[in-house]
Amino acid sequence: MANVADGFGSSILGYPRIGSRRELKWALEHYWHGTGTREDLERVAREIVDDQINELHAAGLTQVPGNTFSYYDHILDNALLFGAVPQRFKSIQADMHPLDFYFAMCRGSGDLPPLELVRFCSTPYHYRQPELDPNTEFSLHAEALLDEFDRSLARGIELRPVVVGPVSLLLLSKKGPSTSDQDYSRLDLLDRLLPVYEELFEILAKRGATCVQLDEPMFTQDRRDVDLEAFKRAYERLTNAPMRPRMLVTGQYDDFGEALRILAATKVEAIGLDLASFRMKPDKLAEIPGIKRKRLYAGVINGRNVWKSDRYVTLKYLSELAEVCPDMVVSTGCSLLHVPYDTLIEYEIDGNLADRLSFAKQKVGEVVSLARALTEGPSENWRRRPSSVHFKQKHDVRQRVYAVTPIMREREPYAERQAAQQERLNLPLVPSTTLGSFPQTNEIRHLRYELGQGRLDYDTYVAKIKEEIERTIRLQEDIGLDVLVHGEHERNDMIQYFAELLEGFATTHQGWVQVYGSRCVRPPILYGDVRRPKPMTVEWITYAQSLTDKPVKGMVTGPVTMIARSFVRQDQPLFDTADQVALAIRDEVTDLDRAGIAIIQVDEPSIRELMPLREGKERDEYLRWSVDAFKLATSSVRKETQIHTHINYSSKHSVVDAIERLDADVTALVATRSIKWVLEALEEDASHGEGLTHGVGPGVYESRSARIPDIDEFDDLLTLASKSIAIDRLWANPDGGLKTRHQWQLEPSLRNLVAAARRLRRRAAQQQEQEQQ
């Protein structure tokens, strides 16, 4: 650990790992597609790790985190570090190379579906959820961690290995699908897991490690008393291990809450707080017994946004903290996994905006600079910079927001709309559809690239895209889908597409952020007042609709998802920004309605990502304004026009209530392999009078899996769904867009989905005939 006699230390809690030019992504996909070797992949991975460690050390950090790299997902890596192989995968383990076996758990293998993809805390990142059962046995497999540590030590750099804490590791996992013991709890495995942590600590101590980082992000959200008791028991035991490095325990992504008091009373040497997300007052920190004896990793640099901190305000705050915790390390509030690498490679961002941005590399510089200023005082070259972005405001946008009235957020009653929509659409029971995107060919990607480079004229581009749209429409007609989509071939990423067409957003060239595995996105930067200069999708949707008599959905991204998946300005409340975006989306929805589009899907898959982790007034207020923003975006259409949305499902009543208040005519639910749990939860909610009362499309086909489900599998899931959702409100659809699928995977899967929906439709008709007789 840093020698506090020499001043205050500097560190970060994690770093991006995909490569500044997405080197890992390309190496992974070449390997998966058979065009690259395992040796090529391992070489790229090692280069990324070594270059990153050297870079962070050279930047002046007094501590460099280690074990932050992952080929796919660090949560699964930590489960496997402790030998927690899911029971259902063990039958194929012996016959596969360890790396291929790892990818089988991430991506599926044969009839084995992959581990579930789950959102991580309050971030856009998704992890593969480990599966545990009562018979899970833990064992240490630390070869990769130790190899990285030894290689760095040989270069004179001591790493601080980063490991997910034992209690969060269990809470981030789920019960295995074969678990039948209803009384079994994942925390029952804690006493079996802790000795393996102690074994790792002993090996690290003997290797020369002086500090190990344990991340406990699950304790920055509401926790039960039993969870807190397990947390206390875990750290009382681990801190009494006979041989171990010093221990840093971090609470990332929000307020550490009661867990902070528990840790302060143990022998844990250091505690990391996310003071960027939850700016704890120094006097409140001082009230916690034992805190003054701890080393505080003061996470004052935000790892989830791209704005530079106000150096002087932050330095003043750090100085006040130092009065309470004189043994202090300046740090980030969370891992920098959630921000791009480097602002300096973004050559097209306007200088007025670029001067206010801070990506991962710049945030490391901010940490180092603050630590030095805290020790030595600010240097002469420090210049005050704005802590928030104040660009010229658009008077008309602000006047329009001020003029919004409650009536602008309301539509006719659902029953009235349902009757009018059925008369217009004449859809069968259990209509089948998809949620928007279809696979994009290399040719289409190349066309978009050539257009961006100025080597292709726009008219030629439009003609080519229309050819692809027509192919997609004809394919869907042949498959037999009831409601079609245009395929979104003109779009790169759904957020970036709209951000490029709206004023107030900036986009990047290399601002990639990992979402899961090799999947990366470039979150836009929402820096100013938002306006829609002209229609964004109407041309493409109306052309697609002209090709078929079946309804084609208009596809628009919702206002809350636009801000949840962007880096958003901080100089005004989020609800004001949300209403600005909502009004821009409202203009697009209105134009689609006027163009005769009968079904418009306004996607809000990220509406839960911004929700405060802890229950209370802040969560209630968030649900209020996020719902209001969606309704403002969608309430301008006629009652005959059907509004769809796409959202993550939660059985928690507050979220179910929010879905109801969105008042969409049809809600498609992200469910993946939680689908049975979701359907059971829907049934339970309905039995308590708290269920969903509008149209529902549970995602019975996982869009991120390469598996091709058969007709019987779809039939079983839709039949189960019909027990909790009235059949006249049930839809058959995937759980997300199909952009990442190959055509050979997509077509048979959708044919099976359509066949299963028709089966259920026929059975319902037969049952109705029998009842009439």
C-alpha cells in the first residue's frame, strides 16, 4: 500500500479491457468464427493486459489494480476462480479446452443454453450470471491471476489484485435450474466459500502482494438483514485469516450504507467509497465508529460519466475528508470499465465540448493530479474548468418544455383503444412479431461506412437500403409473421442513430464501451438542449409499409433509454432533459401516425438502468418522471394507433406499477432464460390484483443466443404464458432485436415461433367452440 508518510496515494478501481481500438473484440470474433487461432487470441489478450499495466504505472498511480481483464465477463471469471462451474455444464468440461469451455458457458453449446445475461448494478454492462446449487463445491483456480501478478512484479510493478467479494459473488449468482430445494439459499454456501478466499490470500501474501481489493457492489443497494449478517460474518472471518495481504473492500455505484459501519468495526484495513455517486459529508463520515483507523479510498472521480471534475471543488472536499481520514488514497468511485479510453483520438468533437470531456485515460490523470495537489498544493498550471457544460440554450426548446400540460401525457382509456385498434388491425390471437432489427450484412455495413467517408452518394445508399428492406419484408411474409418490421438496416446502433439526427447530442468515432462479451457501443454525449430538425425514420417505415398489406411497426427509441445509454449533461435535472428528448420523440411518433403507420414501437429497455438502487423518495420520483417522459413521447397518436414498448421485467410491485402507468398498448418483456420465473411472477402478481392489464409479449426467444429453439419449446412457454396473460392480450416475440444473429439461426427460429403461436391459436379456437356448444 502507498506510504502515507510520502503524502496521499492515487489509484483506480478498474479499467476498460476491450482494447483502445477494440483489439479484443476482433480477436474474439475471429476465434469464434474460426478465422483466428487460440494462440492469436491469447497473444492479443496478453498485449492488452501488459500495455494497460505499464500505462497506468507510468501515469503515476501509486497503486495499479490487477486481475481486471476478462475474455468475456469478470463476474463469471470470479465464479470460476473459485471453481463454481454450473452443474449443467460439467458433462462437457472434460472434452473441451478450458477457454472453449468458458465460451460455451458464455455463448451456449449445442442444446446447452448459455448462462443468463443480467444487467450489472445500475450500469449498461451485462454479466453472465453464475449458477449455484446446494452441492456446489469451491476450489481455487488462480493460475491466470497469479501469472499476471508475477509478470508485473518481474517488471517492478506490484499489482493490487481485484476480486469480487464473497457475499456479492453469491448474491450476483442464481440458483441452478436443477435446484429443487425451496429452502436453499445461495448464502448457505458462504462458509464453504470463505476458506477458498483464505487460500488465495495466503498464496498472494507469499507471492509478495501487500494489498487485495474485494468488490462488494451488492451492498450499495437495499439488502436484507440476513445479507448484512452474512457480510459481517464474512469479513470478521477473512480479516482473521492467518496469512493475508491487507484488505481493501469497495462499495461501488452508490451509498455503501450499513455495510460501511460493519466494515469500520472489523479489522479491514481499507474501505473504498463511491463519493462521486453519493457525496458523503465529512462530518457524517466522522460519526462512524472506527472509520478514522481505516485507509479511505476516496472515489471522487466519477467512473460512469465523461465530464471533467471541478478540480478546486473536489480538492476542497478531499481536504475536508483528510481531516476525518488522514490515511487516504484518491480514487475513482467505480471501475472505469463504463467509459471510453481516450478523448484525444476524438478529432471531430467540437473544441468547446472536447475541453470538458474526460475518458478513462484522462480520469487517471485527474486522480493523479488531485493526489499530488492534496499532498503538495495545486501547481501553477492548474486552471479552473467548468464542472458542468453550459452551452447556448435553445429558447424554443425550453419554452416548449415549460408549456407541457398533464393532458399532453394522457391517451384514451385502454379498453377504448383496444377495441379501435383491433377493428383497424384485425390481428389474430397471439400475434407473432419481432422487436425491430434484423441481421446486417457486411455489404450494408460497408455501404454505411462508404457514405460516412463521402465515397458514396446518398441516393445510391438509399436505393441499396431499400433493396435490403424489401428482402426483409418478403422474408417475414414467407415466415408468416403477423406484424412486420423494416429491419433497421439504415441504423448502426439504435441510440447512436437517433443521436446523430438530434441536435444537442455529440457522437464519437472510437468512444467504445463494452456492454457484454465482444459487444461494444459508442454512447452519445448529450450536452445541450435537444431538438429534432427533421423526421428521422418516416421515410424508411413508410417505404416498408408500401411493400405489404401486413402492418409494419414504426421503430423509435424512447426518451429514458436515450438518456440512460448516453453520457448526459449535469447542469440541469434529468427530468428536464428527459422531457426535451421526449418532445423530440413525440414529433417523430406524430409524423409516423400521420403517415398511416398503425403500430409504433417506442423502446424503453433501459428504463430501469437509471432507477436508484435503494427504495425511497428518490426511486419514487424517478419512476414518476420517467413514466411521464414516455407518456409525453407517445400520447399524441390517435386511439386507433397501437403503441408498443420493450422493457426489462421485474416482479417488484413498484416496477410492475410503472409498466402499467406507461400505458403502452403492448409491452414486450426482456426475459431470456428467466422466462419461466417471469411468467410465474406475472401469474402471482395477477392473483394479487397487481398484474399487467394491457398487451404483453414475454420474450420467449432469446435474441442473444445462437440456439434454435424447436416448436415444442416455444409452445410450452406460450402455453405457460397464457395461464397468466389473457390470450387476447398475449403476443409471441423474441426478447430483443435480432441484429447479432446470423440468417441461418434466425429464420428457423422465427418459423418455429410462428408455428407455436398458431398451435396455441388453434387450441384456443377449439376450446371456444367447445364452450359455445
